[in-house]
Amino acid sequence: MKWNWQQPDWPNWCFDSEALQEMERQFLVGSGRLAGAWQHLSQDHQDQVKVNLLSDEAMKSSEIEGEYLDRDSVQSSVRRQFGMQAALKSKPAESGIAELMVACFKSSGSALDEKTLLGWHSLVCRGREDLHSIGEYRQHADAMQVVSGRIDRPKVHFEAPPSKDVPAHMQAFFDWMQKSQLGALTKAGLAHLYFVSIHPFEDGNGRLARAISEHVFTRSLGQPSLLALSRQIEKDRKHYYDALEANNKRLEVTPWLLWFAETALKSQAYSASLIEHIISKTRLLDTLRGQLNVRQEKALLRMFDAGPDGFIGGMSAKNYMKITDTTSATTTRDLGDLVAKGALRRTGERKATRYWLNIS
């Protein structure tokens, strides 16, 4: 069995450009709309979007790899990177991935080179003591394999090129990144697959591949893409790994590019809804200014923090009591008052009663 990098024509990727044409058009139109919405936001709103979006991307990119980070620590690091006040001192893992997300957000003017990538790897692996090589390509003689299953009966999903060949493969990758004139979706998808096929590092390859895709989007658009790519991939993680595995033995990769493009368009739609969500938050809180007690405001902010998808299952009286540390009787009065003021809408009865943000 030959892997893609063992094929005679490697790395000459083949794909149906016409099959991607309409999605490339949709992406450009959506990017224009996002840019327009972004430009009409106040500085405070822009800061909220940047912190929420990049913090979530840092969290989700790590969750895809099975690593769960502290959200408050990630947000503090993102805020610090943008020169905003941050209450917490961030932990190594959280600060590293957060700095990577901000670097990609700001990368519209700079091409990706080896020095930059090695620096990104140092960020992704910040605080790790179990790796031999951080901020440098892998050097071990053992085969670099992606495996699953029992230790005595492992299933090999992919085997990367030998460590000794990685520098040459990576130089070819950087040359391709510099010269390629493909559409944003196509180039970002190919860059992702190309990079993980080389698998140049001991660990962190998946997070870096997604960061490279974000970098390609930002460079192609000449401005931050504002995409929630890792968030969308994490929602469909099984299909993500299936799509990569289905395309790691060949150079005709149209199926992978179609899956990736569809995922990117979904992430773009979510970003648009996030901007509208934050605008709705400000409108509602402005309307209710001076009318809420501390408990009500805390609960509403918690619900808004859940993002456009909403508070999972809706807000129950039990949730409210836990968030505000108050009694059942006070909860009933507070929630009823929020419904009367138009901040929340109520559904269900008795134990099935739930409350939802009343925003369009």
C-alpha cells in the first residue's frame, strides 16, 4: 500500500476545479458581507468578537485533539495579545494556543515561512515536557504513524514520510504556498492536507494544519477571515478524520476539498451570526439599562456567552439558581420579571419550563 507522499507524482494534487467554483464564489460573497458587518461595529463590539471568536477557536482546535483547556485562561491571553486588560495570568497551554490564533488573525501581510512555522509549533507545545523536539522538525528514526485501537493490535490510519526527509518536503511545501494562485477555499484545503501528509512535528500537527488554513484565508482575503473553522470541524470531528483518511493514499482529492469547502462555508455563516448576536446583546442590555438587578444581569450575560446557538436546553429555574446562588422564590420572581420586560420568552410548563433570550 502506498501513501500519497509515495506516489510518483507527489505532490502534484489533482482536483475538479469546476466542482469548487460555486463554493469559491459563495465564500467571496460571504467574506464581503462579513467585512461589511465588521466595519460597522464599534471598537468595543469588534473587541468582543475578536475575544469570543479566537478564544473559541483556540478551545475547539485543542478539543479536536482531545485536549480541554480553561476558557477564562484562554480569553485572558487573547485579550492580552490585543492590548486589552486581562484579569487572569494564563497557563502555558492556554497562552500558547491563544497566541497562535491571534498570530493567524494578524497574518494578512506576511507569508508563511519556516521560521514562522517553527515559532508556531513552540506556541502549540508551550509547557510540554514529554516531547523531544519543540520548535523544530521531528528527528526520531521510528516511523511517524497515526494509529488507533489496542496496543497489541493497532490500526495504522496513516504513515508519514521518514524524519530525515521532512526538511526537503517542508521546503517544497513553503515553495508551493508562496507560488500557488488557487482560490481561497481550494488553497486552504490543499494546504491543510499537504501539511498533515508530511506530519513534520512530533505533536501539534493537526492544530497547526488548521492554523495554516486560517492563515491562507487571511492572506487570500487581505484581512482577517473571521472564520470559526475549528469550531465547525469539532462539531463534525468524525467526518473530519474520515475525510482526511479517505484522501491520504491518492493525489486526486476532490472529495476532501468539497468537504473542507462546505465546512468553511458553514463556519463563515456562524461568524456572521456571532456578529449579529453580539449586536443583539448590546441592544437588549441598552434597552434594559437600569431595570435589572445584579442576579438578572449575571444570568443574561451567561446566556449571551453561550453564543448564537443559545444556552443548551434553555435556561431552567435550576440553572438560574445555580448561576445566581439564590432561592427558588427569588428565581421565580426574577425570571417572571425578565419575561415581562421582554428579555426572555418562556416555553413549557412546570419542570419542562425553559427560558430563552428574546432576540431576533
